[in-house]
Amino acid sequence: MGDGRLVSASEVPADGAAAGPAVARGQKARHLAGELRRGIAELRWPGGKLPTEQQLATERGVSLNTVRRAVDLLVQDGLVYRRQGSGMYIASTDTGPLIGVAVPSMTYYFPRIIVGIERELAKHGAQMLLRSTEWDPAEERLAIEGLIGAGVAGLILAPDQPGPGPAEQRLAQLEDLELPIVLVERGLEDPATLHEFVGSNHAAGARAALKHLRGLGHTRIGYLERVSPHTAPQVRAGLGNVPVLIDSLDRWTAAEVDRFLAEALRLKVTAVICFADREATMLLNAALARGIDVPGELSVVSYDDEVADLSEVPLTAVSPAKLEVGRLAVELLRARIASPESPRRQESLVPRLVVRESTGPSIR
């Protein structure tokens, strides 16, 4: 996943208003955790000791609580540990084979994949050199060139959107590089790709959401979608012709979401699947503002499970196995480095459905 050329459309909105204060607070901590993760990967603190919490708060212009939550995320991931009375330290600074990693975002969707990559590389004494391409083809090209110039032994990449034109040409050029490459969350959309990849089977994830809602008695189901080049087409394919209402926009506003909700009510829709978390949270808020009980009168399922648990009514969500995607990417890359002539592997993982409080039995 991790789609969306417009960052504001793929991430929780900058003002945090549409998604609620809890989401905004959680997103600030996740954003800072991503920045710290990048600094660690770029060897910004070669001695292995991080700045103090107060120093980080001052440098980044955030509260101490935000810093503590961000560091807690890195501690949970096994990347950082606290030493009583001494400070915060990077868990491992061992050097080893250098692996280049380039992803479009450090703040949404990809952080858990990065953690999976980090953990697996650490098991084998390898080191990661991490770059963010910020959904920019020019930055992507520079990042890949820089990683190759740094002497990496292989690359793990999430290239920009596929399709006719420059992006397709870039993927073809990657095939010609004499360097092991594994794609993450890319490949399933192109049945003819020669690349090795590990990706989430988003069509199967959508099918799991449908099965859950049908099991609760829902027969009139809607689908609200943010346009994206990778995930959204697969989600829609998994839904087939089931939804009685489908709407897709590059960026949803509160007014557009309310318009969708009004049409859903007119069509007697009792459940809606949303891609992605931001859009699902906006729909939930719009429903609550109208006095609609969730899940009593309307069930809502989100896709991504990045911040779904932070909504006013925690959202049932399709949750791609991001940690495992990262781990398997390293496994494929290590196997390719060790045996260049072995058959290429392409792995797809079925996301799981995390049931929370936003779905319940249909009352119709």
C-alpha cells in the first residue's frame, strides 16, 4: 500500500481536525519516530547514543510527551533501549553488509515494513541505508543512484506508481541493473513483472472485509475510495460487483464525505468499506455528527489499519502484514545474493481483518 501522490491524501491530514485529536497526537509521535528511524539508518548518531528527550523536543519543536511516545515506538520495535540514568541508545550499531532501502514515506504505512526489514537484517549482521523518495520520481532516481553509489549489496524498493510512461520505464531500467532487487508492496498489479517482490494481496483483504460484513447480515454495502495507483484498484477488484454505491476521489473533504453519506442513506446502505483510514475516520465522524449510531445503524470498515484504532469508535480494519512484508523482503534478497541463478520468487500475503467496535449486525 502506501499510495497517494498527494501526501495530505494518503496520510492523516496536517491539521488533524478531520481525524480527531487522538489521531493527530498519535500521528505526531509516529512522524517523529519515522524521523528518528531515518536518522539511525543514516548513522546520524554513530556513537549509538541518541540526544536527550529534552534536546529532541527542542530540536523538533514538539512536546516531551510526543518525544516519549515516539521513543516508546522505537523501543517496542527493538531499535532503541533506555538505560536508567544514562539515556537512550540504539540497540545495535554493528556493521555488516549494507542493504539499500528506498520507500515513498517514513510516516504512513511503510514504517512497519521498515521495522520488519531492520529486524531481519539485524539477525544476519547486516546494515540498512534508508532513503525516502517522498512520492517524487526525481527523488526516487537520486535515492537509488545514491544507494548504489554507497556500495550497497542489494536494494529493497517501493517504486513510484506503475503504468505507461516514465514510471514503467524506470521499472524496466531497474530490471537491467546488475544488483539484486526486491520490491515491497509492488508487483501484484503487474502479472508480467520480472521483479522479485513481496506484496499484500489487497483483493483478498477486501474479500475478508466483505465476508465479515455478510456474516453480520449486511447485504447493501457501499465503498468509499481515495484514488491510488497501487492498492485501491486491487481493493475494488476484491469487492467485485457487490457494492451498491461506489465513489472515488483524489482527496475527500468533509463536504464530499457528507454527500456520500447522504446518498448511502438514500440507498439504504447499512455498511461501508473505506480505503483508507483517513477516509474511514471522516465517514465515521460524519455519521456521528448526523446522530447515526455506529455500528447500530451503520457499520464501517477501514483499509490500512494505520490509525484505525484511534477513531472515536475504534474501526474494524483490514490490516496488511507489514512486518512480515519487510522480513520476507530481506529473506528474498539474501537468497538472491547467495544464489544469483536460482528461480525468482514473488510472494503475496493475505491481510488479516482486525475486528473492533465499528461493525455490528445489520438491523434491516
